[in-house]
Amino acid sequence: SPAAPTCLIASLFAVLPSPRQVSPLNLRRLALTTLQMLDVDYDLSSTVFKQSNDSAWGQLEIALSACLPPNIVYNLTVYEIDTGQTTLYTVKKSISNAKSLGVSSDSASYLVASSNVTFSVIPEKVGESSGGGTLYILNCSDANGWWITGYTSHSLAEDLYNLLSPYFQTTIMIQNTQQLGQILNGTSIQNEQVQGAVVINTCGEAVPIPSGYYASNGVGYDTSANSYALYCYTLGRRVLQYNWTWASIVGYPLYYVANTGLFPSEQNDWGIYGMRQVGAAGLNAFLLGIDNQSYVYNSGWITDDLPGVVYLSDQARYYSNYYGVYPSPYQTATRALPSWITSTYHLTVTTYVFNQVDSYNPGAVYRHTATVNGTSGFRGSLLALGVTRTPDIRLTALGILSDFKPRLYRSEYTAVGTSRLVVLQLGQVGGA
């Protein structure tokens, strides 16, 4: 008979590590997030400054126990910080739910300040040491805007005033085109410094034009071309003469001229009356003016519609955090200026609001280089934001602040006992 088959049975035994060893609980992170959660409505900050017998401490114990898993024990200690010649930490209160935290524990600390602590930020004023320091915001009641969809010039002017006026020695709202003509003549409105001012045009692609002299033949109106591009040229000459920084907040700069009294029956082909199209000739003429070149009518389009989105530059993101001005970090740009204008018109980009894309700048500050009394330096500037409507005036504020860089002086007014350190130590009990 055949032999019986032989069977081999093998048994393997492996000891698996406990779940605690495979994925240990991060007690330090748990302690920190627990403290942050307890202070989400400043309840922790309020409680730690109360008397040790206050009922708020009992509420804190209840909240603390509710935040932690049942197998976690804790000790929470509050220290008062005395900053004299040497820093001293004095225990003010300690609460715990166990006599011992076990063989291993970890902790996190959290610094809180009393409501008696007052912080203040005092900005440096533009022009304090270098002259100038005036901010003009065009808020002309007799000039309509274009490509400011969703806003009015007035609402944009108010927002810009709130954002930027703390950084300037004088801020003036230009209420009508007559006042605009006044400063174009070099005459102050309120005894402010006209030289070295910043002028923000809130009308978008349109620019207010005063009636009379600045709209007259040979000054603002080019009869041969039937165009007000000559006004844009004169505007560029004034920017150079007075060393202004002219800010265009959106779109194609100086594409229209606006004055409801001067153009009561004319419109911009889109139904906005009191406005007349200048086209690309406006910006071309302005650049000739700021460079003190002879006026030539040129209607050639120079901007580009960039694909996709453009992103804030590293410089802009840095100053966004510094000044607390946070526009969207990416935008669409359909009116980006070419980089060749810097060599053609003696301009230098001193601030990139957005990263350059190929040979186009979606948003930048251009400072004009001129020689005055034998000394070469910057004189006259243009902030051009070639973004698509609707405008985000935080970009305008960020561009100006990034270029002028006024410093922020931060102060803290404190008294003894206004800062306390909270230390939460956690331990784990129970089996694996």
C-alpha cells in the first residue's frame, strides 16, 4: 500500500507594538491647541487675571475637562510676569485633575495680555524728511468714471482716504474739476504743499478735465487730431514740473476725458455721458509729457492682455503684511504696460506690484529720471495698475506704500501685572 503523506504545520507568533507606540499622542500639540481653543473668545485671557476664588475658574475647569480625552490628566498653572531688572515668574493659580501626570508628560505655554494693555501704531508721515507729503484724491462731482464697475468715484475716494490719510501730512479731496485746475496751476487748496504730492485718479480709465484753459486749443485740445490727448500731455508735464506721483487705479490710463459740463451730450460709446474718448493716444501723450519730449499725436495701442492671472510680487507681499493691506494675491491683467517704455521715456521701475510677465508689467511704479540744476534724480512718477475691472483700491494703497515705505512706530503701554504665562501640562493614563 502507498505510504501516508507527510504534512508540515508551522505556527508563527509575532508581538505587535501597542497602538501608543505605533502612533503616540502628541501631548505638546494637544496642550497648545487646547489653550488656543479655550481662548478663542478671549475667555482664558479674561479668567487668568481674575481673583483665585472667582467662579470663572470653575467654568475654566469644566471647559478644560470637556476639551480633553478622558484618559488625559492635566495641570494648568498661571504665572505672573514681572519684568524688572530680571524677569520673574510668580505662580498665581494652579488647577489639576490628578495628583500625578504619570511617567511621561509634555506641556505647552501660552502668553496672554490683560485688557489694560494698550497697543498703538503711529505711522511715519510721507514727506516728513524729504518734503511734499500731500495726498490729493480726485473726488470730482462733475466727472464720471469708467471701468470702476460696482463702485463710484466717491466711494473709492472715501475708501482711499481711510486707507492712506494716516500716512500723509495732508490729505485733500479734490471735489470738482475746478479744484483740479487749481492744483494744476500750482495753487494750493488749503495751504498744503503742492510739490511732491501724490495724486490718485479714482475715475478709472477716465481722467477729469477742467473746463477753460486746460480744455482750450493748444493746451488741452489738439485741433489737428480732434483729440484731447494734448490735455494728457499737459498733465504729464505738470507731473514732471511738480514732481507728482500720478496713480491710475485700473485699466488703460487716460483713455477718456470726463467733465459733465464740458461734454453734456457726449458719451463714451457705452452710454456714460459727460465723457469723451481719447484712446491710447492719452497715455502716449502723458509719457511724452513726463519725459519733457515734444508733443506728437500717437494713437498706437501699447498695452497687452496677459493670459491667466498675475501674482503679487515678493516686495508687495512683504509690505502687504507690514501695513496690513491685503488685496487678492492674484488678479487678471488686460492692460499691462510694456517694459520698453522705461528706456523710451527715461523711467525706472522702483516698485513691482505684480511680477513681470515676459516683457510686460501688470502693475508697477515708474519714476522718471531727470536732471535738475546739474543733478540727476527722480522727478515725476506714474503708478499704473493694468488690472481688469472692477478696481481693488487696496492695490493702489499697497503700491503707494510699498514705494514710499513710511515706517510704523509701534508702542505698548503697560503696567505691572499685565502679562501672564499659562502653562498646560498633560499626561496620559490607562492601558495601551
